[in-house]
Amino acid sequence: MTAEKTLKSGFKSIALAAIAGFAINGAAAQQGDAPTIPDSYDGPASAIAAVVNDSVITTYDVQQRMRMMLLSSGGAIDPQVIPQLQLRAVRDLVEERLKLYEAREFDVKPEDGEVDKELQAMATQSGLSLDDFSKRLEAEGISVNALRSQISSQIVWPRLVQGRYGNRVRVNDDDVEATIERMRADATQEQILVSEICIAVPSPDQSQAYYDGALQLLEQMRRGVPFAVVAQQFSACTTAAAGGDMGWVRSGELPPDLDAAVRDLPPGAVTNPIPTEGAFMILAVRDKREAVKQGEKSWTLAYASTPVSTGRAAARTELDRLRTSEACAGGRTLRLDLGEKVSTALIENVTLGTADERFRPTIENLSRGNLSEMVEADGYFHVFLACEVDEGLGIPSRSAVEDRLYSRQLERIAQQYLRDVERKSTVDILLATPGAPNG
């Protein structure tokens, strides 16, 4: 065994011992009235870590979650982080129970075989068969059923939020255009490889406590705990599973306060906690690179044609309707009918080099949303509607920007929704934090 493997093995053994050790102290009730233990629970009271409505979370459940966190991090967890890790495990389990309760209320559940499909995907990603993956979990002291519960909540919650609130999200065209314009203006600037940690704040009166917790995470990173490990265990963002990786972002792509924070940082630096709506953000600048050089311009075009025999005036009338149709909607499928004699198509990634030379002058000056003049060729009248124009600056398509803005809005709604669910529920945290007096 190499020195590195020996170190990791010892590091992991210390962490596992610390995880196992907290259960020795059992659960200690916090200040206040003792919670009502559900009738369905027949175990010892000392093994109760939390009560969510009529469901009990045991210290065993918390140990299971902490072991999963340890496994996903490759064992690279400083034993000093165990108290925070335990708090995060309890909090995650509480939130999962709340999500599953709410989903059950609206009869939202995974489809048959959906959880197994996710398990199979995880096994494949690990280079293992499902059977070997299950054995690997068991060898680490992790029950597959514990992982199944986690996967179930990850499936039903986005589906529930989307179903209840998706139609309330409005991505303003002006916001999309403003984002694209900002990205275009900043395209000549450098690009930044960014990772994020989101510390969700349940309510404004808890901001200071969560800010202090975020500072503790920074201290752990200063001691050598990798940013990606901390993100996996503590971040509330959807990027947590990828270690907080946001990929390459261009100046101006992030919200202004976050954008300003990362612009001046050198690679390897981490920001202080930045207050945002409902959360504190910690960003890591992993690398920087010069702005991309402008490449070849390309278009996504909705195309329509009709025989010359239709007559110029009639053809103009029919083909003009391409402008007010849903030609650019619905992805790769045109959703329009301009008449029996009109043929249509959606053509992607058209460059002047690939376009028919007879159409190049017509396409060259098309901006997004513009309809070309008719071009007569080969016995047909042809027109083109510019759905998207990629100026060769690497800027995401309009639909991609719109999806990103939509996802951000929906994520904020999901966080608020979860807080609302918690307020109407009964939640009692009983587990004492290791090293902390009375929980």
C-alpha cells in the first residue's frame, strides 16, 4: 500500500470512528417541550435524532447519511468537520422527509423502476454492476434502502415544484435580451472556471448564524479540506453533486454582485460569503482563460418555399406568415402549416460557408427575428427567418439563456416552498451536536 493510500485509509478510519462515536452519546433533547413520539415508533427514545410529523429519524439514519457523505468524498473529510457534517446530515434527512410528505399529499411519486434506474446509473458511473455496487455500499456500512429514500426525494421534489409552480415562472424577454447583451458586451473579456457553495437561510432572523456557519466552512477549506468536498456535503445548490462545479462562465453571466466578486480574484482563491436572496454564496475561482476569439457566424433558420407557379403576390402573402407563425418554437420540429404548396424546415448551424451561394447575401445580414426577402431559384420562391444568430463569440443560445434564468427562478421558488412546508409541519431536532453543550 502506498503512503498516499495509507494516509487516505487512516484519514477515513478516523472519520468513520468519529461518525460512529456520536451515537454513543445518544440523542439529547434541545431546550423546550419534549416532542411527542409517534405511536408507530417502537425503538428506544435515546435513538431518536429527529421527529418530522409522524415520522422518526434515528441516529442510525444519521450515521447512514454521514457514511454516504464520506463515501462520496472519497474519505477526504477532516474529523474536525464531523459536527458540521452531522448537522448537515440531520438537516438533509429532515428536508427529505418534508419533501416526501408533501409529494405524497399531491400523489407525486417515482414511476415504476425509476429509482432502480437511478441506482443502475450510479453503479455504471462507478464502473460497477448494480450487484457489485450494492456490495460496495454494504462494505461501507451503508444500506441500499437509505440511498433509495434519498433518490426518491430527489426525483419527486423537482417534479412537484415544477407541477405546482412551473407555470408561475415568467422569464421576461427583456431579461433574456439584457443577459445576452451583457454577455455579448463582455465576450471580449476573460472566462472564469467557477465552483459554488450555496448556504440556504431558512429565515432572515437566522442570517447571522448561517453566515457564521459559512465562515466555519471557509476555515475548514483553509485547513486543506477541498472545496468540492465541502460543496458536496453542505451546498444547497443543484451543483452540489458535482462538487459545486458551474463550469466556465463569462464576465457578466453571473448576477452583478457575484460577477464582481470573482472578476478580481486569482485562480485558486475563494470569496467570503456573499449575501443573496435567501442564501449565502461562496464562490471558488479555479482557473481563468483569455476571451475566445470570434469564430464563424452561424444561424438557426426557419425556411419556407413555394413554387413560382403560385405567383409572386400570393407567394409573398403565404411566406410572410412564417414571421408570425411558431416556426422557431418547439425545438427541432416546426409547428406551423402555411398551406399545401408551402414546404418548411428548421435548419441549424448554418454558416455562410455551408449555405448555397445564391442565398448567402440574403442570410448574411439577417438578425434574430428577421424575415428575409424572397429569393427565386430552381422554380421556387424561398424565404428564411432567423430564429437564432450565433456571432461566433461562444455565447449560449437564447433558449439556453432562457432555460438558465427559468431554472434560477424555479430554484428560488423551491427553496421558499420547502420553508413553507416546514412551517406547517412539526419538526423537532433532538440529536446533540458532538462537542456542543445540549445540542
